[in-house]
Amino acid sequence: MKRYIFFFSLVIVIFWGCNRSSSSSNKLSSDPTITSMRFAKSDSFPHLSEAQFTIVNKFKGDTGLIYNIDSITYGCKINAVVPVFGYSATPYALQFHVASDTVDTFFYFKTGDTIDFTRQPIYLNVTSQDRSTTKTYQIKPVVHTADPDLFNWLQLSDAVVPFEANRQNVLQLEDTYYYLATDGVQKAVYQSDDLLWWQNVDCSLTADIDDYIAADDKILCIEQNKVLYSTDWKTWKIFADDLPAQYVFDVILCWYDDLLLTLVYDSSNQQRSIAIVDENEITLLDPVPNNFPVEGFGAVTFNSVAGRKRAMLVGGYNAKGEMLNSRWNIEKGAETYKFVNFSDDKRNPYDPIAGVALAYYNGKIYSFGGINESNELLPDFISISDDEGMSWTPADTAHNKMPDGFIPRYNMSVITTDDAAVLLFGGRSKQTTFSDAYIGVLNELLWSLNK
């Protein structure tokens, strides 16, 4: 009997509890607040769903605003997209209102419906569960109107120097740019802080203009068996110990890992070796192979994706005057420096080239200009490597188009600035020498700087 009474009591308790819960759940919400919005995934535009929307509940009076912080990727269509909303409480109804100067349009929204958000202004009227409250939001999706992959190029100067220079070497020292120029007889240095106005530097260049390089906070110069440095182009001091008597400095390769890499010439055996120069000593490596460049090569230094410091030398001529297809990668190993010719990998062929200018920009290596074995200008003025020099492809001309009037050329100088720009200077074509200056900025990086 006790068991029966206990069971009967339990049923009553359960029934009472369920009835109470049901009564409580039947209370409808009067809150029409939208808490989130996103676009559903689209096979045609996979980046559409990445747009992040912000909800402002009071924008104009009681009208709220829904907009995206980061503009939707260029090219995405928003004329038939599925919005997905989050709510404080599931609303009774969602009604879209497309305002117009002539006739306004109203229609109710069901989950999964596509909406044309190009019809602006467009509003969403949210009616709460209990139909007691309505909240209005204006929805303003923003799509990039410019291509993030587009390079914007602008000519800064049509002639930096007042004479017809046939070669140039441009250096950057902190916030100042130096344009070293020669016409084969005279040599001069011009400086600028804004890349627009250039003035002559009162100095005398005792070495060839290619024998100068910017190195952190100083200018280095090679002369015979010495390396000199200066901070003002007037006072020059010894940077490192002299070379042994039979050696002379031949060519600057690059400034890499706070060290100067050069070629030195040994008159005793008529061979060239790489010299690694710092303020304490000069280290001579083994003689370079026949396919190592001694002039006309492009050089670039950068930090790899893995965080390692690297340098690359592309093309140029060897000691016999033969044009090279080499791509020498330089890295510092645990004990010494490693030099690897990527052109030895036959899976990534590369034609002989000379006079190319290299820049590391936005995680890629860009090559500008150059000539082939027939001394003809390359048909593709810009090429890009997105695997750190292993393989190269011509740049998409729709995204990398030089300004009208620009003449393709070779033997330019290139600098990448701290504010994400590429600077191109001078060079020559078959008929003309140049001392002009151009600046290029990728839209994607320009936007990130302006945020």
C-alpha cells in the first residue's frame, strides 16, 4: 500500500511540475532585438560568408544600423544573398522595406530567402514574438569597389638629375633617399626626404656608383682592398681590416644579416671568392663557380616565411661575360653560409636574364624589367615568385599595369619602403636612358595602412 501511495504522489508532483513549466514557456517575448547577422556560404563567392557585421541598436533615433566592418571582398555579388540573423528572441515576423523616391516595396522574409542588398536604402522591420513591439534596422553591406590585388603606380619625377645619366644606384638611409648617378664622366649624389624634391649633395664620389650600399645607419663603400663607411658622404672611415695584398674588392653582392657580402678578386690565381665583411674581420669563402654572377644581377634580401633571413641573386653575367639563368639562394647555416642555385632544379626552369630589379613585397618577390640572351627587353615587365624564388610567373597585367607613357626597361634600381610602397628608379631601354622615379602601392596594403 505504501508503494502505491508513493507512486501516486510522484505522478502528481511530476504533473504539477510539467504543467508549471509549460505555463512559464508560453509567455511570449516583447524583445525584437537583432543580435547578429552574417551571409550564408555561397559556392560562387566563397569569401562572402567571411564578412563580419556590426549591430548598432540606436543609429538614427530608434532605428538601428547593421553594417560590415571589413568590406566584402572585391567582386562579390550581393544581389541575391541569404542573410542569417541572430535574435534575442525568435521574432513573430521579419519584413523588408526597400525605400524609393517613387514606390516603396515591402515583403516578408522567411529563413533561406535571398535578398538583393544592392537595392538601397533597405530596412528590416522586426516584430517581437508577442507582436507588441517593432524594431527597424537599416542594413548597409559594403563591398570593396576597388580590387585589393591592384597595383597603383604613379610617376613621382620625370628626371631626378639634371643631366643624362646612363646608370643609377638608389639608397635609403633612415628617412632620406640618395640617388647616385653617372653619365660615364661625371658622378653626382642627389638626396630627397619626400621623393619629389631632390637636391645635390656636396660630395666627391671616389668609387664607381655601384660600389656604394646602404647598411643600417651608414653608407658603405668598397675601394681596392678597403671597406669604408660614412654617415654624411664627406667623412669616410675604415669599416673593416684590409684584405691581403693579392686581393681587391670587386663587386658588392648585398647587405645581409648585418654583414656585407662582396666578391673579391685574387690576382695570384685570377679567381673570385665571396667575402663576408663585418666590423671585426673579413672571411673569405671558396672560389665561386662559373655560373656565379659578377655583374648585371638582381639582388634582394628578406625574411622567409619560416623567419629565416635570406638573400637571392638572380641572373647577370659570369666572369666570361655569359648571361646566366641562375637563382642563387643565400642562407646562414649552423656553421657557415649556404649557397644554393635554384636553377639546378629542372622542375622550375628559368631563362637567362640580366638587368633585373628585385623587390620583396607583401610576402612575394617581384622582378621588374630585364633583358634576355638576345639583348631584347623581356615581354613581361613584371614577374612574381610566391615561393621565395623557386618558380616565377608573369604578373597579371590587369592588376600590375604601369602608368600610361611608361617605357619598359632594364637596369633599374628598386627600394621597398617601410610604409609598404615599391619605388622604381631610372634604367634604360635600347634607345633611352632614364632618371625618373615611380611609386607603386598594392591596394590591400594601402587599405591596411589607412585603417
